[in-house]
Amino acid sequence: VQYGLEALHTYLNTTNNQIIALVDKHTLQDCYPKIQTDIPFIQVPYGEGYKNLNSCEYIWKHLTELKATRKSILLCVGGGVLCDMGSLAGVLYQRGMRVVLCPTSLLAMVDAAIGGKNGVNFLGFKNYVGTFHQAEETFICTDFLETLPNKELVNGYVEMLKHGLIADKSHYDAVKMFFLSNSKHVTEELIKHSIALKLQHTQQDFKDKGIRQRLNFGHTIGHAIESWSLSIQEENKELSHGYSVALGIIAESFISKRLTGLSENDFNEITVVLQGFVKGLDHPLPRYRDIQGYLIADKKNVGEGVRFALLHNIGECTENHLVNEDVIADAMDYLHYLK
Ligand SMILES: NC(=O)c1ccc[n+]([C@@H]2O[C@H](COP(=O)([O-])OP(=O)(O)OC[C@H]3O[C@@H](n4cnc5c(N)ncnc54)[C@H](O)[C@@H]3O)[C@@H](O)[C@H]2O)c1
Ligand SMILES: [Zn+2]
């Protein structure tokens, strides 16, 4: 991981190979100009609803037209959707071209562009087709955050809070201050620490068989809610990833209280910090039966039942807990109760 626009400029100016940028409408307008180059670009529609194989085909078609080879670099300039999808498209093009990530949303900087998972949604299931593949380089340039809409910033804070919840209470406390004050100016130091926490989990367990699954805290129910929302809402009206994960964190903290000894105090703390996501929701909230099919399809499951990463305390998490469906249903009811 490298930091700063200058490092990115140097990298782009010193490479002799063909570079092609991948952008969407927003990042073309707000981010691409900051890269100060005239590199050709491929533009895909923005939004989670376009994170699919059709968009990959579209990218491959344009790469072919631009005569890209394995030596060419696909520079993904965008949020988590573009980083995940661009990286997958790049890895498959001619069995693998070079992929460089330039995350432009807070969420992509601290999470999606770190750790080498890529993918697209398939048949309504989140990130169901993808690979583990480390990008050649990742550039974190906080200058891009200047144009990021507030609701997108919040999505990034949710993942940063999650990093604290599973592994570092003081990080959680520090991020919470920024999040609750709605600050646009998250420090590079906090971003770096979130990245370090994520890397701690991914480097020891690249293929997601053990402790990496702790990063999935809040995501078992979060992904199910997000998939369900994608299936019922019009384009770009769906619940965002960060929002869905915030709901997932509350629900899975509820389960942690029941099963892994999360104290009433810690549970209330988490609920109070994140309850704004439930109370302000102008989007329907599913019950257990609505998301059951998605939970059963979760990638962490082995054999029967649904597996969760759960909290013991704020700052301590373990993976691979089999949870009974009655408890999951109660957790979903709790979300309705909060609303
Ligand atoms: N691979 C992983 O490990 C991993 C981890 C977490 C999340 N994800 C994935 O990340 C995705 C969510 O990413 P996201 O929250 O960044 O959403 P996103 O990629 O949809 O970006 C959100 C919106 O912000 C716009 N945008 C991005 N940067 C901008 C900027 N600097 N200025 C103005 N507008 C900007 C985008 O065009 C888009 O409309 C989900 O698909 C999720 O599955 C992947
Ligand atoms: Zn996430």
C-alpha cells in the first residue's frame, strides 16, 4: 500500500506499459482529473446493481478494443464496486492483466481495496463469483474524499468501527468520535490503522478459512439484508453496503449477547452508536423469513446451518459460531423494535 497522490503520479509516470483507467460517472468527474493524466478510460455505470458479469463483459470488450495485453495495467479508480469488479475483470482478462487499485471512497480505502478479495454479485447473491488475488499496487489518496457525498463517507465509518469492534477497542473509540460528529476530515492516521487491522487478519489467512472471517462480523446478516434490498428496490434505491452492515452489526451484537457473552453494557454501547441507521430508515426492514434464503447461501457456511463471527467484548471476536435460526429471528425482531 502506498499513500498520496504524488506516489500515484510517480508510479504512473514511470511505467512504460499501457495504462487504462476504469471509472464511473462520479469518479470520472471528481477523481480522474486529480490523477492529471490523459490515460484512456473505460466508464461503467455506477451502483451495486451493475456489479455483475455483464459489466465485466463490457470491460473485456473495451479492453480488447484498446488492444490491452497481459502487460497492460487496469487502474481502478472508484469505490468498492469498481475495485471489486475491476480487479476480477482484470484477473480474468487473458488469464490476468495487471491490476492497480486507486480506491476513492472511504469504504474502499479501508476495506474493499485491501486484502485481495474481488468479485461480483451473481443471481442476487453478494460477491458470489470472484477470486482471491492481490492487486499489484494500491494507492490511498485521501484527497479523493473531498468530493465523496456524506452518506458514502458514513459507509466507510461503519467498516472502520467494525475493525475496532473485532480487534481494537481504542480504535473503535477513536473512530466513534469522528463518526458521531459527522466529520468529513477523518485522519490519515485512523485510515492507516484500519488498514493495518484489516491486513492483520488477511495476511495470516488469505483464503478466509479462519480468523479472516472475523472481518465478516456484521456481514452475515448485513449481506443478506443488502441482497434482499437489491432484489426488491429500484435501481440505486437499495440499501448501501455500509448501511446494511450497520444493521447487521446491531443484529449480530444481539446474537453475541445471547451466545458469546457480550455484556449488556457493550451491547447498549454499540446499539446507541449505530441506532441512527435503523431509526432514520426510509426503506422496509426484512424479517428473518425474508432473508433466510440468503443466510443459508452465505459463503462462510459449511454443511448445515448458518455460521457467524461473534463478539465477546468490544475489541474481541471469534469466528465459526453455528447459530440457531430462532436466535437469528429474534435478532431481526430486535431491529424492528428499535425502529
Ligand atoms: N473486497 C472486499 O474485501 C470488500 C470489502 C468491503 C466492501 N466491499 C464491496 O464494496 C462495495 C461498496 O463500496 P462503496 O461503499 O465504495 O460503494 P460504491 O463503489 O458504489 O461507491 C459509492 C458511490 O460513491 C461514488 N464515489 C466513489 N468515490 C467518490 C468520490 N471520491 N467522489 C465522489 N463520488 C464518489 C461512486 O461513484 C458511487 O456512486 C460493495 O459492493 C461491497 O461488497 C468489498
Ligand atoms: Zn463490508
